[in-house]
Amino acid sequence: MASMSDSARTRVKDGVAWRIGDEGDVAWISCRPGVAITAAIPPVFADYATLVHPGETGRPRETTEERAQDRALLALLETHTTPQPWWLGYLETGASDIVFRDAPKLKLYSDWSYVLVQAGPAQAASWRPANGWSNWKSTELPELMFPDDRSWLISTLWDDDWTCIGGSTTLVAGLLADSTLGRRARRVSVEQDATPPGHVAR
């Protein structure tokens, strides 16, 4: 696929022109369907984990806990990332804000549409504020996040109430040890079923 034109590659928000990504920016995320972590994260990292979202499936969302967990996750990622841009991917589900509605979209995973934008943790935390009205979606962070150097990848697949994480062993160890994140996190290998206990992969 041809690259986007220069005019199509940026969108303005908060007085800043943000770069919009294309298929070339996510070509390295080569995954295969299934219940292993490799359905969401390519097998290129040293360690892997899942992080369950607060609340219980089928019950009202716990937005206060969600935001606390989102902040803790972003803080952990910043600790393990040198200063650089991050890529933020917003999955078009019809139920969540994709932030830049007129931006060109790219296809990833099961041919799902994403808006990919180069920004950072501050934008990941603030561009899609929690509203609590959608029971199936339990995080307002972008569904996809990774830094420019691709040292980690965070991905929440459509309908899953957990997030998949790939990165360094120190990142995953920090996740498991974190006072806010650790109780909902679980280290997984690339061979095992990554579905958290008590949850269902759809």
C-alpha cells in the first residue's frame, strides 16, 4: 500500500499537528489468531503478561478504579521508557472515541480499523476521557500503545476485558510488583493460553 501524502499524515489537536501512522508503522506487529499472547503481541519480546481491567464482566463499570489503573500503567511504562514519542492506536468499534474521526485508518489483527497517532503518555491519558456508559469496554486508554523504539507493546483486543503486554523482563517484573497493577496482572509465556482465569476469550 502506498504511503499517505504529507497532508494526510497530520491532524491538529490542542494546537499541535500530530503525525498519523500508516500500515508501515505497524507492519512489525505480526500476530496469529488464537488464545496465546501472540494473538495480540508478536513473539519478539523477552517477557509477556496480561492485565485484567477493573470490574466484573456484565456489571457496571468501575471508572474510578479504571482511571487509577490507567495512571499506574502509564507511570510504569514511562519509568521503563527513554524519552521518545509513543504511538497510540484507537480501535474503531463504534462504542469508543477514536479521537481523530476523519484521519486515515489502518488495518490490524482481524482486519480491524485503527487510527494510529504519534504522541505520548500525556495524550494517552487525556484524549479519551472516561464516560462509563459502555459496559463492554473497561479502559479509556488507547487499545494499542508502543514507543518509537518498539521496546514494549500494549494491546487490548476487541471485546477483551484485559490488556496484553510484551516487553522486557524488568518491565513485567515491575508490573507484577506494582501495588495497583500487580493484583490484576499475570505473567504468561508464548505457549500458554493467555486468557486470565475466570475470563473468556471471544
